[in-house]
Amino acid sequence: MNPLFRQAEARAEGHRDITVATLKDNLSMAEMIDVREPHEFTGELGHIAGARLVPLSTLESAMARADRTRAVVLVCRSGARSTRAAQQLRAMGFEQVMNLTGGMLAWGAAGYPVVRS
């Protein structure tokens, strides 16, 4: 089991919530998937370096053949869409699914670096 996943707070839905501070110190330990729309990914809030854009509407098809044992962190603007995405991935059999609590709003409020391109 991924050490980052162990640090995250368990949720009744089967995924876990991870704080921006914990993720910031462990960016390379999980794949980051941003489920916002393309204009949000490159917009005002930007995105976390290394995050892959997979809009929520395309998540199931994009992840259909992915390794279900790897650790995945889902990111959105505030944490609502990424929570839905976490539930979708759990239903698809992904084992180590994490939701970034507060999303990019929390990441930005903490003053962590973003990419805006």
C-alpha cells in the first residue's frame, strides 16, 4: 500500500481525503488527475505541476484500462467534483483513491505553486 494513501483520512465511501500540506510534501508518490474542464486547468487557479487533465465527463473512458492498484489523487476546484470522481474510480475497482480536500482553492490559499499554461 502506498504510504501517501496510508496518511490520508478514510471516508465511508471507500476513498480517502488528503490535505494540501500532505500532498505538497509527497507529489511524486501518486498520480494526480485534475477532473476540471480544460479552461479551468489553464485558468486563474492553474493546476498542480505534474497533474494530468481528465475532465470528469471523460473519467470512466480515460481510466478504463488503467492500473487499478496504483495510488491516484483527484483534484478539482473545491473538492466536490473530485469527490464524485473518487466514487466513480472506487466503483471501477481502483484501490488507492484520494481526493484533495478543498481542491485548487485550498492549494492556492496555502500559497503553493501552480502552472497556468
